[in-house]
Amino acid sequence: MIITSVIQIITEKPPFFGQYLTDSAIIIEVLNGVRPPRPESEWFSEDLWDLLVRCWAHNPWDRPSADIVHAELLSMSLSREMFGAMSIAIPS
């Protein structure tokens, strides 16, 4: 899932870090609709966090397609809102 990857890349910690004692507890919480809290990081713009939350919608039909995710990440990258002044390359 993109949200878990992005959180782990930016924070260098997995989602739910320090909140639960076991992986099975995390799985139960996720199945009950619990999502990781927004990490405190300057790298998470409102637009990026909104996209990640939509990717974790409980109902799969409510999640954006890969094409939409790509387009939004590309747009954020071009506007530099996603990573501040950091230059990134989003593959086509």
C-alpha cells in the first residue's frame, strides 16, 4: 500500500510505530477501519496526506486508481508542494 510505504520512507518508521505490541493487533485495528495517524513531518503537505488517506479508504471502490495517484503525485512534484524544495522524479 502506498500510504505505508510513504510513511515509512519519510519517517523511517513503520505506520503505527510504538502504538501496538503485535502485528496481529495492527491487523485487527486496520480491519476495524483504524488508520495510522498523520506523522509530524514537514514533508507531508495537506495534498499528499489527503491522497494517502484516500488510498486507504476502507471500501476499495472509494480508493483512487493508480493513474489518479500517479497524476496527483506528478502534479504535486511539479508544484513542489509535496516535498518543499526537494527535487524528485516520478516515473511515467
